Amino acid sequence: MDALARDFADYVDRGDPAALGRVFDATAGRLSLLAAHLAGGAGGTGGTGGDDLVQATFLAAMRRCRTWDRERPLWPWLAAILQNEARMLWRRQRVRREVAIDAAADRSGDADVDGGDPALLAANEEVLAAVARAIDELPVDHRQVMRLRVVHGLEPIEIARALELPVGTVRVRLHRARQRLQAALPAGIAGALAALLGGGDALAQVRVRILSAAGAARVAGPAGAVVFGGVVMKKVVAVALVLVALAVAFAVDWRPADPVGTAGETAQLPAVAVTRALREPDVALATTPAREAAPPSGRAREIVVKVLTPERAPIRGARVVIELAPRGPNELPRDEIAVGETDAEGTFRCAVERLASRPVLVRRTSLLWLSATAARCVPGVAVRGVGEAIDHDDAIEICLEPGLTLTGTVVDAWQNRVGGARFWGVGRSAEAEHDWRTADDGSFRIVAAPEDLLFGSGDPSRRFDLVVDEPRHGTARVELPTRAAIEAAGGTFDLGTVQLAANAEIRGRVELGDGSPLADFPIEFVALPEVADPADSAAVRARFEAALFAPDRGGSWRREHRDVLRLRARTRTAADGTFRFTSVDPASTYGVGLRDTPMGIHVRAVRAGQQPVTLTLDLQLVRVAVKESHGAPLLGANVSATGWPPGAKFPTDVVFPGFPAAMPHVAARFFPIDRDGCLLVLSPFGWVWRIGPFDEWVRPEFVRHDAVAGQARAEIGLWLAPEGRFGAVELTVVGPDGAPVASSHVVLRGLDREIERRSTIAAPVDAFVLPEVPVGRWRLVAGVGRALRFDTCFTRGEHEREIVVREGETTVVRIEVPRGGIAQLALAGVPDSGCSSVAVRRTLGGEELPFELAEREYAGPRMALIRPGTSLLLRELLPVGRHTLFVEVAGCEPTTCEVEITDGDLAHAEVELVPR
């Protein structure tokens, strides 16, 4: 029995309205698409007829639930009910037109209807040809966006990125193309097309009525609209029509095949087509939590943004943009929710319903990015969690400071405009990266606070100029005008045309073992002045690795008069795997390379003027398409890839069924993302990977991938569904006198799942509640007292409990902290070479006490564990009083030290080591 059938069985057996809601969320989109055809054929009235059929279907299913055969899939049974309801509607309407009511009663039943079954219309080749012809007859600009939307299932923001157009332009073209198609197509097909491309607000109302009929009005809300948008807006028109008809006619479940992408297939199919061919499981979506589903009674929910000056005066006419931004790198695409201007009070309002077209899980794994701009003001940004922004009653304030404006255009040595060039501030003793880039047409408009340009600093050595940098096209150094000159020009100064100088350059290509290019992958470029012999591969790799991991104190350029020579850069390979770095020193040695997912280094030493270098990787590229269970991309979902090398044998406490019973070598959580939104895993051959979410809002769903030797490319589909079962944890931390203790840091680590949640109690409270904790077993760790290092060492120790969270319940935890403190041990006499084996015990030969290093020194990219001058922070709480501790360091005699522990404080002691 699949998840959909289990949910319906829960409704049948226990009358669980939440389970019925999940069935509605998982099937309403497909039923609505089918109903659009059947309602049109039955003389339905357009948009509402199909939704009425969906409502009638669920009401009938609720009445007939005991007749459902649990040994058979649920979807064909629901589709058959809908088809029967459509027949009855069609007959009733025909009877009203042609015959008397009494005669119609004799003809009721399940017999076929004269004139053909409307569902078969979807499979008619002429109908499909009509759709294809209608799209082909659109104007070029409309045809282009409609094909990307309908055939490839791209969202408007994805189309905008692909065509390099504004999102607003794409939406306008889609709207006009939809109007042309609806006018050109037959009524039945036009209705299905509207259902495919439109929203699902009517379904939200149907959902409310269905759950109300089931005695569950308390969970009604816009989830139906959310799921409907995620279901129908990602399907291909022609394929969807055929599959819906087949689902009814042949009672089969609607799922694409599960092919495994190969190198040959990838070379012949568009990337987006390969991704869409991956498996789509039949997973029922969880209902939206009540706090997201229903607005408070008496008022409509809205997000309020207030734009102010530093003096808190409102700014009228400021442009406000609200976007749904995936968690992760800033370059990930954002989905525009609302845009407009502030009123006389500096306020902009956005109705929460504008989020309803996004699936629940997309909203759960995204942030709201709120930005505001105004004339002669530095742009301002506020970032909020979606739930936080919705629940917050107060306005979200964005303060805009006055600024100065620089404009101009960036071109390369051949006068071609350069988009995506980045600006850096470069002075005599420092440099600073700014989030300023040129637009796609090479133009720029920088609005910056005067201090960002370091005007009037009083220190001439800190005078900054601007460096414009684009690794493939070159660099240029621009002298900034004086502040007086900018202000004399009205606050806006035109820098004119800035031409990048390429000078010497290094070119190359990155390819996989089969000769295919490694496209759209990050590649690093580092100057290696210490490497005397470029043929010394070990020295090249060591210096390259040290430069990648060490802090970038040396900067990215070497400045010589007005010239700028590149010392370090990062870019992405082109579609053919090529790369190019300009403005390099012909006399220097450089390393170009990249890191694979297990953090292996692959690098070549090069010099300018050489023939293009080829970096061949004997690795496998795995593209992981992460999507919500009904097709919406999940660029913000937290995904990890746990990897085992061939022959991994180190023992482990946690064994995952179906995976090697050994300790994994790596647990990667940061991946490059290609232009299609797929995660890129670069794996050595023979490795085994366990790929899945470490996100508390997502149900745990993991896939196994074996990097088979000789297969240079692979495709994986990771389809995720929202977690729908939550409880809460109520924590009370008290001292010996029973009073609440301040500054507790709480960590919840999942014992059943690889998830973690961190919270801080900033002030003493009687009870601290952690809401919406997924059900299951957890280890709760409360750090009490003052945090000393990385939130892992506290003056009153760390206290652990194992707890169980149950659905809809609150787990109460009380921690009583005894009197005590922790100690810091300063080690003297550590050998200059360092030590890797240290133990601290209360008794000689007793159990080791856990500790943290108070200082960490780095030797290149590798950390020496114990170095001269290192101190140890003991993490275990010691009772108040005097203690004798035993310290054992490799190569030294065991040493004792005395520490005096006071309540809630940090004790210090020195340990003088004696070499053996």
C-alpha cells in the first residue's frame, strides 16, 4: 500500500480529516486537469465546472469509502468516480435540453453515452496536433516563452534567466500567449490549458468545503491552491492530456519511467529534458500547519514593509520588491512575489495570498528577500523566514541611508559590453569586495555611502580606487572622483566607458574521462610564486591547497602603477568546458584546478602564453535534480551526500540499511549548482553515495548512488515531500536554588534522522518552548552559562537528555544544573613539532574528560592538534572545590595539576610538561 492509499485508509478507519486533506492535496491537481476536459465536454461553464466535479468526486468518495478495494491503487478509483460524475452531469444537462425528466430517470446508470466519451478526446491525435499547431502559430517571442513554460515546465523566473529577459516581460508574454491559445483552441482543450497554466484559488475553496463536510474546518486553508499550483504548472500539455486519459481508461498509476542518464543520452538530450525524465513517486503532501493555513479572524493577513531614513522619517515612492529566495548562495534565482512603491507613510503592503501559488515545501525551504531602493539612497535589504514574516504583526523596517551615485559602462578590449563584472575597492594597504556588478548590458549604477568609498577618511593611505574585474575579460582600475566633484554633479557622477585590459592570459579546458566537457563548474586560479619547478606536481598541489584553505591575506591582485595583475580568481567553466583567466603576469607560475566532492584537489601548473591546457578528470559527474514531490524545484532544500570510498572498513556506530556498514569518508553539504538548478557531485569511481535531506521540514527520503567505474556521467532524481508530523519541546533549566538559569544554548540532534536544530535562550525564562519539532527520538544538549567557544563550551557545562517527540504533543524537559564550573589548562613545554595525542583524566588511567582547544594554529591547510602555547578547555562540569587532574601528552611524562572550581566560573591552571 503506497502513501496515498495509507492516508485514505486512515480516513476510512479513523475518520482522520488531516489524512483526507493529504489525499486531496496529492490528487486534486490531476483530478482538476481531467475535470477541465470532462466539464467542457459536458457543457460546463469553463473555470468552475471542473472544480465542481472535483468537489462532487470527493463527496462521492467519502460516501462510498467502504467500497474501495484496498488491494488496488486509489488514484484510478478516484478518476473513475470523477468520470462517472461527469457522465451524470452531461446526461442531466442533455436531458434538460432534449427530453422530459421522467424519461431521463430511465436512462440513468453507467452505460456509455452516445456521442463519445469526453475523456477519449484527450488521446485523439488531432487534438494534440491542434495544440502543437496553435503554439507554432504564435509570434516568435510568445512561442519562445510558451514552449519553455509548457514543454519544459520552467517557471517565469527560470525563463527570464534562460532568455536574459526581465521577469515582468516574461509574465506579460506568457499572459498574451495564453490568451491567443485559448482563442485558437477548442473549448474543451482551452479549458484544460487554462487549468494547466492558471492558478488554483477555486480548488482552495473546494478543499475548505470538503474538509468542512468531513468535520475538519479547523485545518482548511490555501493548501489546495499551493499543491495545485505545484502539480499542474509543471506538466507538459500534450503528455498530460494523454496520461490523464490513460489513467481513466486503463486504471494505471500516473508516473513517468525511471531511466538512468548515460553519457550518450546526456549528449543528445537537452539538460532540462533529462532532468524531467527522472522518477516521480506517488507521495501525498502533508497539510499546511494551521499557522500558515488560515489568517487570524477579523483581518486579512499581509506583509507590511516600512521604508525609513536614518532619522526614521518615512520615504515616499521607494520601490519595494519582495522575492522568495532559496536558502543558499545569493546567485540562486529568486521568485518575485510582489513589487510596488511605498505610500505617504513609507509603507508597502503585500497580501499573504500571493504566496499561495508556491508549494508548501518551496515556502518552507525559502526565505523572503525584501529589498527597497529610492533616489540617492543606498539600497536596503531585509531577510525573513516565510513563517516569521507572515506571523509578525509589526512592519518590517528597512532603513535607507543617503548615498552617492556612480554610473558608467564596462567593455572589453574589443568594445564588447561585459555583464557580471564585479567591483572591488583597492587601496594602498587594503582591499574590499563590494556586491556591485554590471548588468547584462555592461552598464552599472552604484549607489554607495560615502564611507564605502572612503571619502574624507583623513588617511591618504586608505584612499580607494575601484577595480573592475571579470576573470574572462580582464581588469581595469578606475580613479574615483572626489566627493566634492560628485556632489557638484548633483550626487550622480558618470564614469563613462571603462575598458578592461586583458594583457596576458591563460586558457584551458576541463573534461571528464570520456572526453565530454565539464560545464558550469567552479574552477580556481591561484598564483604560485613559491613553486620553482612547475613540473613538481606535489609542490604545485601543496601550494594550491594551502592557498585555497588559508585566509586571503595576500589579496586578489598585485598593483603596479595603474596596472593590475591577477593573483587569485574563481570562475565557472563554459558550456564547452573551457575557461579563461586574463590580466596575468607572464613571468609567474599559476595553478588552475578544482575540488571534487570528497575535497580532493585536481590542479595543473601553467604559465601565460602556453598552449591551452587540458585538465582531464578521471571522475564521475552526478547531477542531482532536487524537486518537490509534484515537480517544483527545491533549490533551497538542505541536502547532504554521504560517501564511502571503495573498501571502507572503519567501524561505525550508525549503520544505514542498504549502505556500507562502515564509517563514511565524507558528508558533503555544499555543492555547485548548474543553470538547471541541479546539484553537482563530482565523485571518484567506486564510491557509494547516500544522498538525501538533512532538513527538519522535509520527510527523510534517501537514494543510493554507486559511481560505477567508466561511467563519466549520471543523473539522480531526489523527490521530497514536506514533513507533516510535528510536536513541541518545552525546556526548563534551573540552578540549585530552583531559579531559571540564563544564557542556555540548546541543540536538538535527531537520533532517527540526520537533522539538527539550535536555539539560544537569551534571558532566564520559566519555560522555553521549541515549536514544530518533527516527531521521533532526539538528543537534547543544553549548554548552560557563558559560552566560551563556538557554542560548544560553557561555564556551567553541557547537559544531555534523550527525548521522544510525539505528534501534536509537547514533551516537557527539566534540567537541574548542580553547582560547579569548568577549567582551562595552559600547556607549557609542548614540543615545537606539536603533539596529536592528549588526554585529561580525573584519576590516573581513568575515563578521559572531553575538551576543546582554546587556540588553534594552522600549518598550511592542516591543523596541528597541540602546538606550543595551546590551552585546553574542559567541557565537563566539575563540582565546586579543589581537583587534581592528570594530563597525558605523547612524548611527555604524565603530569598533574591543581584547579580550584567556583560556581558558574572558568578556572585556570598551568601544566608544565616534562619530555621523556
